[in-house]
Amino acid sequence: MRWEPVSNNTSNEVFNLIEGDKKLMTLTIHPFSNTARLECDTEKRVFLIRKEGFLRNRTVLRNEYGMKMGEVRTITMNRT
């Protein structure tokens, strides 16, 4: 499987997930609104990408209903 870029303009980025010669999924990222749209056969989902936390050190992925689906934490280390 591989992600192939379809288009990349200022308003959005579009990628197709390809396996062999078959397109499995389309991912559209909208950087201005911080949303990602996934389309697979008849399913269409929207995910919100937000920075959360006290120092905005967590990137949280929420579905279209606002439910948290996952998060990535950024850890900074101070070396003195």
C-alpha cells in the first residue's frame, strides 16, 4: 500500500491510498480549517485536528461528533 498525492494547492491536499492498481481510500486535508476528510467506498468521515492542553503540547484527533479518537503528545526536554 502507498499514499499517492493527487493534488496539492493552497486550499487543500488530496492523497489516494493505493494497493496494487486499486484505489482504497481518499484523504483530503484542509490546512486552513484543520480538518481531514476520508472517503472509502460509501463511507465518508470528517476528523478535526486540534492543538490542546496547557501549552498546546497535544495534537488531538476528533471525529465529526467531537469525540476524541486519538492524540499525540509533544515532549520537550530541557538540557542544561
